Amino acid sequence: QLQLVESGGGLVQPGGSLRLSCAPSGSIFSINAMGWYRQPPGKQRELVAAITSGGNTNYGDSVKGRFAISRNKNTVYLQMNSLTPEDTAVYYCNANIMRILGSRWDDYWGQGTQVTVSS
């Protein structure tokens, strides 16, 4: 079973930075778009940032200018700067993957990594 493996979450003080990373656990043929979503306590999941295979990016309004998404081959990163308590959430990685040449494109999700911003 293919999984997306996330790392880099944790506890950070307001104004601090964290870097999340995510990659598939096994072999794949190709990845289309990749992205990060988050779910704050008691709220719905929302888009944080996404990046296409061509490098085009899209950000949620609340993180523009503070967060940066990037990718290197099959790994996607989220650099988070100037963190505030409102960024506290479980962060989920998402990727649109073709596992084998000629198979369909499917969406995969990571299990989530907790980011807590608190003094």
C-alpha cells in the first residue's frame, strides 16, 4: 500500500520557523500536483499550498508571504516562517500519483503531522 510519509512537525514559538517534508513510501511512475493542507482544531481542512509538476504554485491567503512550497523530484517541502498560534493545526500532504505507467492518476494523503505554535 503506497503511503505519503511526512516529517518535520513539532512545537515552535511564535515567530519561529519549521520545514515540513513529504515523499511517497514506495516506487511510483510519476507525480502530478503535490500540496499541503491543514486542519486546525474544530475547523475544516483547508489548502495551505500546492505545486504542479511544472513548478506553478498556489497559496492560501493566510500564508502568502510567510510560507513557501517547493519540490525536488518526488519530495515536497513546506517552509513555514513567521509562525503564529493561528497556524497551529495538523498538516497533511497530498499528491496526485500514477503508480505504474498507463495506470490511472490517484490522490494520496499522508497521515498528518502536528504543528503547534505556542510560547
